[in-house]
Amino acid sequence: MAENKIPYKIYLDESEIPTQWYNVRADMKNKPAPLLNPATLKPMTHADLAPVFCDELIDQELDDTDAYIDIPEEIQNFYKMYRPSPLIRAYFLEKALDTPAKIYYKFEGNNTSGSHKLNSAIAQAYYAKKQGLKGVTTETGAGQWGTALSMACSYFGLDCKVFMVKVSYEQKPFRREVMRTYGASVTPSPSTTTEVGKKILEAHPGTTGSLGCAISEAVEVATHTDGYRYVLGSVLNQVLLHQSVIGLEAKAALEKYDVKPDIIIGCAGGGSNLGGLISPFMGEKLRGENDYKFIAVEPASCPSLTRGKFAYDFCDTGMICPLAKMYTLGSGFIPSANHAGGLRFHGMSSTLSQLYHDGLMEARAVEQTSVFAAAEQFARVEGILPAPESSHAIRVAIDEALKCKETGEEKTILFGLTGTGYFDMVAYQKYNDGEMSDYIPTDADLQQGFDGLPKVD
Amino acid sequence: MAENKIPYKIYLDESEIPTQWYNVRADMKNKPAPLLNPATLKPMTHADLAPVFCDELIDQELDDTDAYIDIPEEIQNFYKMYRPSPLIRAYFLEKALDTPAKIYYKFEGNNTSGSHKLNSAIAQAYYAKKQGLKGVTTETGAGQWGTALSMACSYFGLDCKVFMVKVSYEQKPFRREVMRTYGASVTPSPSTTTEVGKKILEAHPGTTGSLGCAISEAVEVATHTDGYRYVLGSVLNQVLLHQSVIGLEAKAALEKYDVKPDIIIGCAGGGSNLGGLISPFMGEKLRGENDYKFIAVEPASCPSLTRGKFAYDFCDTGMICPLAKMYTLGSGFIPSANHAGGLRFHGMSSTLSQLYHDGLMEARAVEQTSVFAAAEQFARVEGILPAPESSHAIRVAIDEALKCKETGEEKTILFGLTGTGYFDMVAYQKYNDGEMSDYIPTDADLQQGFDGLPKVD
């Protein structure tokens, strides 16, 4: 009965945008393992990290005890430009699937960056500005993070140097132009502008790059240029912290209508979106207040949670970054060239890795043709053209809803729709033309990556 | 004081989506001139139009007396997927301009079609479905209309045949793929699939097409295929009627905060967005209840209002459509190839043409480099990457705000932000690289178009 009163879109008021981020680590009994200094294998201190990251972001990175951290007013003001994001009841999808399940999605694509990445980009740019820096460096793959950071830097008048994975730089010239329009400089990676880039190019002359390479170059430039620091769009604890606005808003919107989700689903590359979406719900589960089923969805071609090892590893190919304990395929792992769907990082957020290791979260790997089938079905009934990354979550949400159809269960499903697919039409075209194929790495393929794992214990 | 309480975004509730469209013609003393049958030069009747358009849409096209027309429930339901659209107070732009003016914009780009076109597409698809048709045909230039119609047809299970201006088909493959993803067929125009296309190709072998050509082809297919009708995304009275939801929502949102705009600005190609935005405000002006200053903004390279003739003309190049009385550059006019900014139709909505002729609305022509400068400035402070078309309105809104800075006047400016520029990055790249130039047709250039005007009087 109350059911019928739930609107298609649930918007919160501007005044309901969270004023604090939620730090899920505070409620974790088993804390995520600390970053290690690769030279000494000792936990990284604030001083160790200071040449790389902004000071306040290091505090956030290392803080695993404070549950709530105030969002500075300037960031709250920027959030008002595009938040609260809508929570949408997928009435049209439910109807198309003929399922008794109730499906909701939190849509983070309604800003120019086209994805949730802006939530952390604006925070990181703010702290860089506050520290009096001139600019920041970063890497980007598909381009969503680079776009978001360019916008954020433009807003605060910071210089922004983006290293873009070469294959994306060439295949996605429009993403590059969006970043330039916001005033960023964009360099294809690996490049000859850095020592690590030159080294990688010498070893692999024809390489089209990887996220791991681009991270190495961005870190080198940040640590060798006065007034610059490096920022990262996923994986790190600080990023999950900022992204908690997604989950906090989603929870507040559902509570307005007394809705409690049974299953919460998110796509997982480095973990920024999934971590942000599930944080406040996971907090309740950790504190024993409520139970939820969480599902991380990753591509079968880059299956860090479902087939990776829980071990210390480098976050970058150049091996100049700290070691993180995470589910990883090895920093040398590069997904097959036929992989179109993003989420191609070899590792996974330490926080999410620990939660998964402790059995608090499930994971599922899906193949890309089935992901694009879900994307197209979703687009045709719900109207939004989803990013390939987001479509991993759509795939599993549809699968769970179809299970409900079989069993007759009226489960409530919430998933994160992280972004739009406007810049992914090359992949859609492949799918439309029937030219998309799947790829699942063999155990031997994966062993190569595992062989490169650093010896820590 | 109340001022400070105005949020960055004013959202209406789902329940505040208009349930009736407003028909501005009902309040016009001088009605727009009727469409004429080109063979007889007599006003087109319902029977004359029936082979081309859907029956109920013809009723709407010819109705200049009913002020309000009910929006069918199915269309209202679809509107809920992406409406109400936000009305945004441009606090960041005001600050960047250091102007006492208060600037608001109605943002229609927050749906997958990326523009306001969906408001009419869904209505036209609904009436086609209701009439039991199999499908519809249409033309598209930049692709916003074709995208919107593809979405709408997918929703109602209608076939959708799009003739896309050849130059756009080749330069905007991603737009084409979005349409295909929604299940439409897309043919580059002129094509050899129609008689009129063959004729045009014979006369102009190397032509890259024009909207006028594509309209001719789409009409031919509609009238020669059983169960099909032709639909159009602008110019027509019915389209302005559907687009009145933009103005109705904008007005309702402003009234929540007792705000009355002094100046209302919209870009104008065929007039769908401008007509929709200003309709309810114009109604008040026509009824003598309130006064507003309306400004239509068009490209200097396609200046139908500011330099065109108010005369009967064909809407298409193949001269198979009815004659419309409008400000026109002649159906043979094609904007220079260096023109990047959309809004390239040779004529203008009869309704808007009449209002302009009667001195109820102003018009201004702007050059494209200044339009892209405004687009970039807007993107960097407001965060939204605007479509080139929408940026014409931004240009004049900024100009008017800067005038206020000089005079110290605290005018309230409302403009329509019709869509996003994600598929226009080729043009942005040209601008970023300093390779964009302006073009203003000479009087002699325009005379060629005027020479082709039909002799009606």
C-alpha cells in the first residue's frame, strides 16, 4: 500500500546532503592492513606519504577509528551543484522482467564528469588547494576520473596533469577533449616525459599502456615537481570515505519510505563506487544492527576478488608506490585487449578486500557480452544509457530479480548506477554489430601475475 | 533576504509535473498563418495532412483556440523518468562574472537523449502507437532529435527509421550508435533508398546533405509505407505545444520563491526549445498580466530571424512538404561548412515568427567562437558541459549579466540550457586548438536563398 506511494525518483532536499562522510573502517573489527613502505616493509607513516599525498588526505587515509569526518563547507557547496543524486525505483525494468522484486538504483551519472568520481575529485582538489599547492597529477584509464578531477581543479584554480593510458588516449579523443575543455593537460602514458615512462617504453616498445604504468608516471611527476601532489580516484581508503556520500544519500532516501534493501550490488574495479555505496549499510551489519547481502561485481576478464590472491602488492607497474594488502592479480597483470568494460585494475581496495576476506561480502564475475546485453535492455526500458562499468551491476541486479521471479520472493534490490556511457559508443557499436567476444584468463595466465607478487612475509 | 533561501537547484515534486500542455496560440491575437498546400495554395486540412502526420497530432497542429491540452497519462508516466528537470540558480556563474544580475537556467540535458527533444518525441511516439501504426520516420541533423525519438519508439515498441544528414552520420558515429542501441535504423541522407534522395544526388553528386534533404526523404518513406507516419522535432506548432512543459515547470519553480524573470533567453533553430520555454510567460504578456523581455538567439551563420524574410516557404529541400509562413533564409540555404554549432535550419517556427513579427520578442545573432568561449566559461564554473546549441543562449545570458554589472541593475535572467555537449567534442577540440573560425553570410549569399522562395501572394 505504502508501496504505491514510492515515486519513480526519490530526491532528497539540498539540505539533506550529508555533512559528514562515514568511515566504515571505524566499525571494522579486522581493520584493513596498513600500507607498507616497499623498502623497509614497515607501515607507511604520515611523513613517508607526505611527498606523495596532500597532508589532510593522508590523515584520512590512516584514520581507522573516527566513524564520521566533517565535510568542509566548500565541498558541501560544490556537492550542491549536482547532489543529492536521484535514487530511482526501476519500475520499468521490473515490469520488463515481470519480477516481484523491487529494484532501486542510485544514479551518479547526472553531472558532466558522467560518474561518481566527482565526489572524491572535488574533495581531493579542495585539500590540495587548502595546502597551498599549485597542482596535482593523476592517471586515468577510461577517462571518468580524469574528467572529474579536471572539473574539480578548474573550480579551485589548480593545475591538473593527467596521464591517460595510451590506448584510451587514442581511442577516446573526446574524453581527452572534455578534460582539455576544463583546462587540464593530458599526456598519453607511457610517455618519454618521465624516467619510469622511458624505462617501461624501453622494456615494452609497442605497449599501449596500463593504469599501473600511468600511476607510476603521475607519482613520479608529483614527487619531482615543486608544489604538486599525486591524487588517485579509487582503491585508497580516503576515496571510499568520500564516496560514502553515495550510500548515505541512498540510505536516507530509502528510509523516507521505510524501505530496507535485501541485496546491495555494485560494480568493482578499484572499489570506490562499491565501497561508497555499501559503507553505511555495512556499518549497520558490522555493528549487528541489520543484515544485508552485498555483491561486488567484477569482469570475468579481470577477476581480482573471485580469482585473485589476498596478498601485499604494488598498486602500480613501476613499483614505486607503497604496498597494499588486497585481493590482486599481480601488478603485472593486464586484461586482454578485447576487454571493453572498464574495471581493469589488477587489485582491489584494502578495505573491501578485508571485508570480502571476512565473509561480509560476496563477489561475482560476469562476462562482457552478457554485461552489454543487460546494458541495452536497461537503456531501452529505463532510458539511461549506462557506462559499461555500471552495467556489471545491472547484469547481476537483473539476474537476482529473475531469481525472484522463479521463487516468487519480493526481495528489494539496490544497485549503484555509477555513470553514463556516452563516451563508450565504440564498445556499444561492437556489441550492436555482434563483434564483441568474451575472454576469461586461464589459470596459467593468472599464475604469471601471481609470480610477480612481492615477497613480504 | 528571501534571496539567500533560494537553493542551487530548485526541484519540483513528481506530482508537480504539468498535466496539461499550454498552447500559446490560444492567447495570440494574430494567429500564426496556416500551412498551405503547395499545389493549391489553400490552407492544409486535416485530410490533406493525414497521410503525413498522426491524426491526433494534426488536431494539435491545427488547434489555435484551446489554451490547455491534457497530457495523456502514459506520457505523464514517461515524463516521470526524467522530469521535473532542475531549475538551477547560476550562483557560480554570477560570482565569476561579478554581476548583480540573478541568473537561472532550466536544464533539459539530464536524460539520455541529452536534450529537451525527448519532451516531444515521447508525445509523438505515443500518438503513433495509439493510432496503431507500425512505425515512424524522421530526420536528424546533430542527432539529438533522432536519439530522443529512438528512445521514445523503443519504449512504445515502434519501429523508427531515421534519416541522418550524411555529414553528421560520418562525423558523429557515436550518435548513430546511441540510436542503434535503442533499436532504430539509421540511413545517411541523401540516400538512394528514396526517389527524392536519388534526385538530389543526381543534381548534387558530392553533397553531404542537409536537414531539408533528410526531411524530404523521411516524408517520402512515411507516405509510401503502410502503417508509417512522419514526425518532426521542431518548427511545428505541436512540437512547441509539447515543449511547453519546460516553461510551465520553470515558471512553477520560480513562483515557489516569488521570483519573476525580467529577461528570458533561448537558443533558436526551428524554435522548439525557445517556444517551449517562453510559452507560459508569453501567455501572460499576451493577456496583459505581466511583461517580460524575450530574446531568441541564433547563429550569425544561419540568421533566419535577424536577416531572413517573413514569407511562405517550404520546410524541406525536396519541396514536398506544406508551405509555412515564417522567417526564412530560403529552403535552398545551407550554412557554411565551418558552422559547428547546430541550429542550422533555414526557417523558424510559424508561431515564433509571428510573435517576433509583432514585436513581442527580440532576436540576436551571435558568432560561434564567442559561443564556444561562453560554453567553456560556463562549463568551468557551473560544471555542466553544454551543447553548442544551448551555448548560444549562454552567450547572450552572460552578455546581459555583464550589462547589469555596468549599470548596477539587479535583473533576473532566465535561460534555457537545452542539452549537453558530450557528442560535440570535435567542435570543442577545434575551439581548444584555436582552429575555429566565424562565418557571416554576405547579403549576396542570402539573396540566393531568397531567390528560391515560392511565389505565394
